[in-house]
Amino acid sequence: MKKTHNVEELQAIARTTRRQIVEMITAAKSGHPGGSLSAVEILVTLFFDVMRHDPDNPHWPDRDRFILSKGHACPVLYSVMAQCGYTPVDQLNTLRKLGSIYQGHPDVRFIPALEASTGSLGEGLSIGIGMALAARLDGRPARTYVVLGDGEIQEGQIWEAAMFGPFHKLDNIVTIVDYNKIQLDGFVKDIMDLEPLVEKWRAFGWHTLDIDGHSIPALQKAFAEAASTKGKPTCIIAQTVKGKGVSFMENNPKFHGVAPSQDELERALQEIG
């Protein structure tokens, strides 16, 4: 698999990822476009630039681990994994169909290269913390990356895990909050406000960075800073836009979990380019 630091090449991969997301969700007639589109640059930067991994040897013991805790946003993960060579690109549009490997949430029974089955929200950081601790105990260089939804972090288990990581000085785990500010029932601030979010993570002992989650250079810089931070874990608050890249989906709570129509798909593909 070809990896790259080149921002223009990564942006081109991101455009392909956005196209595949809207195409597969339209074909399925169900799914979660908003939170898949908001996480595109995060996953593209990780898989195509930052993480140590090998699609030809998916269980390489020294690989970096990735957990999509907000498992309902799996279309972005499926697109990126397929482009990396883990799974077939030509089956992406079988998303959510009976027997498809591309289930409605990531499931290791269908895609063994996944690190965990996710989507029962609130659990991914605990899983990632366990993997980071195991890597340290085994003396392996593996790092763990966990993407959390902002609505998801209203759950208490997240904050138990958030206490554990700094207490055990786990500097080989990075948490990325996809802070798109919309959840299933509406705007996060109206349901259970998270602010002051950066200060909360810092108070829990995390090295915390507040960045533009759609800027690949900002993501590259943040992941590099996380790798050089010793003695504590890093949390990246990625300021994102729900539905990013498709004007009528951006900041629109409707598209948390509603598939586009065929006409909307055509409009979306024109806008993405």
C-alpha cells in the first residue's frame, strides 16, 4: 500500500472517500452520511500517512490499532479500508445488505482486519486503552488511535477510560473527538452541552489539542505532536462540520441517519467533484 505525506494526494483520496460514502449509503437506502463525512480527513490522514499497518499482513503484531468507536459512521472506515486494500472496493455498495461484509456497524466476524466490533456507543475508548496498555506490557511500538463521536462522549464510560489513561501514563494512545456538534436528536449543545470540552480533557490529564478537523496539515501536525508527547495520552478535539462537502447535508441534523435520494446523490457527487 502506497503511503504519502503529500497533502494534495491525501485530499484527492478524501474526495474519493466522500464519493464512496454517499454512493454506498444511497444504494443501501439507509445509513449515517453526516458523521461519516465529518470524519473523512481524520481517517484518510491516519490510514494513508500516519499509522503503521500492512494490508497484506493485517494481524502484524507491531501494527498501530484503529478503533472507530462511533461505529455508525462505518461508511468512512469501509471506504478507507477498501482503498488501502483490506477489502474489495467493488462491494462497497452492498453496505447493509444481507450477507455483505459491510455491515451497518463494523463487525470483526465479517471483516477480520478490524480491531473490534463497534457501535455500542461509549465503549471504544476503553477498548483502545486496553490495547495501548497491552502494547506497553508487551514492549511493542504499536500506537492506538480511537475516534469518538461528540454525542457519544456524553456517556459515562468514556470518562472512566479518560481517567485511566493519564493515571497509567499511556502515551501510546491518541483519542480524536469528531466534534461536529450534531447528534441523533439534534444539536449537542441542546441535548447535553460538552463545553468547555478542551478544558475537560486537560483536567482529566490528557495532552489536548484543538484543531480544524478538515485540515490535513493540522491533523498531520497534531499526530506528530502526539507521537512526541511522553508520559500522558493525547486528545485531539477535531472541529468538524457534520455532512462536510455536501452543502445540503452540512450542519443539517436530518442527515445524521437519513440516506440521500437518487437526485440528492447526483447533487452531492457534483459538489464533491
